[in-house]
Amino acid sequence: MPKKTLLLIILFAFPFISVTHAEVPIKAAFVREHQLWMKEGDQEIQLTIDKYVYSPQWSHDGRFIAYIDGDEHGEKSNLWIYDTKKKENYEPYSNIETSSFAWSPISNELAYLSGWVLNVTKMKGDRPYGFENVSLGVSGFEWYPNGKEFIVSTSSNRLPTGWEPVKLYHIPKDMNLNEKKANLLYSIHIDENHLFAVDFDDFKWSYDGKWVSFLGTPTPSWAMDSNPLCVLSSDGKVFKDVGRMLGFSDWFKWSPQANQLAYISGEGRFFVENKITKIADIEASTKQVDYTPKSYVDLDLEWRSPSKVIVARAQENKAWKEGPVPTMFTTLYEIDLDSGIQKQITFPKENELDVEPQVAGSYLTWVRRQGDMQKGDVWIKEDKQKEANVWIKNIDFSPALFKK
């Protein structure tokens, strides 16, 4: 049979074969072998060489990626920025050391803590460069949704009369160290027997900006086992002590369309038991609903929609008492809040676990790891697709996603 005829037969026999791939409308900044990479479409691009990268964060418009260049001993923590337009790494100011930074929600300004000083970058041309001091005495902060102000916290000190209150302030970004511009929002009274924390941070705003949630950190010995989760109304008039959990920022998240706060409740530093997904209706005074079945633990969560929550779930291991901490082999489950139905949605093989779910638009991603290995592969699934696929291989940490 002539080759041309054979080719035509193959083409007509398999009309469903596609020669192109639909581009995923999200991009990722991720770390592989301590270097910063970016994935856009089908292309992976290495952005750094000879650095020790962690904590990448996208700017609000996706042009910049801020990240920390550290070292394996934790002795260095320098702030860098990658400019995707000019394709270069640069320091917004020479030798900025920080572990806490956040992009403005409306512009390419970057705020960061250096010691106890909150600073915000100036703009040079069309990119962040240089800095201005905002406020002294800050232990934690977050932008207000309007991008013009900050909520900041102070630390508590032990006095002869007991622990000082932790104070939350509302300050403008152009405060310029002018103490008269700071407005006290709320004082959190500290009690070792009731609500104990010396710092509060990890501020997150509800979808409508009416509430802010935050996590307390007690003294080091306490912080390994119990951290208070609290919320405050934006006007500072209503404070609520929501519950106790471990100190993982990804373990509490607001609903995308309601003032409901999902979090993983439970004290105790080991993951083998007592880690329960709860959803608190913040508008109601005490209403909280538990969603983790008996004999299971939930070890991560994400909102998929206003009525669905994804959790990383494993069976309890109450039999463990000592020795190496056992690996909890989690799989992803979807909780339908309307019907109460819970179903398993990922199916890792033996000695595999699925963790760190993230939602961007209609896409769900997660990291699949082998046993107790830290590295893993990012899997991705679109709502309408039946099957999930490996999207990024061999990453050090969960990626930072940006929806284009």
C-alpha cells in the first residue's frame, strides 16, 4: 500500500487525536532544587541560578515575583524580585533582610518587615525600588483591601502584673513614622488560662472586607501544640475567639462568597489524631459545624466554591505512641456543604500522598509525594475534565499560582 494512502487511512480512522494542547490559563512560580522557576503554558523557565529560594509571591498583576534568597542554615533571608517583563532578578534595595513581605492588592508596591520596622517600596519607573519607613514596633501586618492602609500588630511583653495586651492598629501606608497617624483598632487581653499569645499575624480578609482573621503565637513551647484563631470586624467593634489549631497559615481560609471561615481545629503537635475541619459562620455568634468523620484527620484544606471544600484526609493513627512520627497518607476529599455528601476525588498509589490543594478559577492543583519525601509533583485537574494530569514535576514546595 502506498505510504500516502496509508497516512490518509490513519488520519480518518483516528479523528479524535489532537495535535495541540489547550493552554492552562494559570501560571506558577515554583522552587526546584532551591532555584526559582516559572511555568506558563507548556514552558518551564528557570529564573535564578546559585540562589536558595523560598516563599515566592506574585504581584497583583503577575508581572513581578518577590522571593527570599536564603541559605540552608537559615542565616540569610534577603528579599529579591524577578521582573517577568525585563526578565531579570534585582534587589529592591541592597541587602533587605526579612521573612515577612506582602504585595499590595491593587498595585506593584511591596511591604515588608525589617526587624520591627514596617516598610513599603517606592516606585522607580514602573517597578518597585527603594523604600519608605511606615511604622516602628510592628510584629505582624497585612494590607487593607483598598491598598492604602495596613492592619498591624504589636508584641506582648511579660510585666510584673502579667502579660501586656497585644494591640492592633490601623495605619496609612504614608504614615512615615508619624505616630499620630496610628489609630488603635483593638486591644487583645492576654490570659494564659484562656487566650494566650504573644504575637498575632497571618491576617486574612473576608471576601467583602468586613472581617479579618488572624492567628496567635504563644511562647515557643506552647506554640507547637496550640494557637488561637481569632477574627475582628473591620471597624474593631466585634472580636471573636474562634478556636484552637496548629500554627499553619494554610489551615484557615475564608469562603470566596460568604463570611464563613474554614479551619482545621485541634491541639497537639502530632498529626495522628484530633485534626478536624470546622466551618465557623462568623455572622452567627457560636455556630460551627464539624466535617471530619470519626477515625479520620484532615491535614489541609481549600475552598473549591462557595458550597464545596477540599480537604487532605487520612485515617487516624492512635496506636502510635513513640518512635519516628508516622507518615499520614492523605488523599483529597470534596465536602459538599449543601448536601453534606463527602467523596474521595484523588487516588494516589500505595506509599503516595496528596497534599496542599489550591484552586485557581476552574482548576484544582495539589502536590503528590512519595512517602516521607519533601519533593513532589504538581497535579492539575479542570472541573470539566475526567482525569487529572501531572503539571509540574519535582518541586521543593507547593507552587504560587497566578490566574492570567
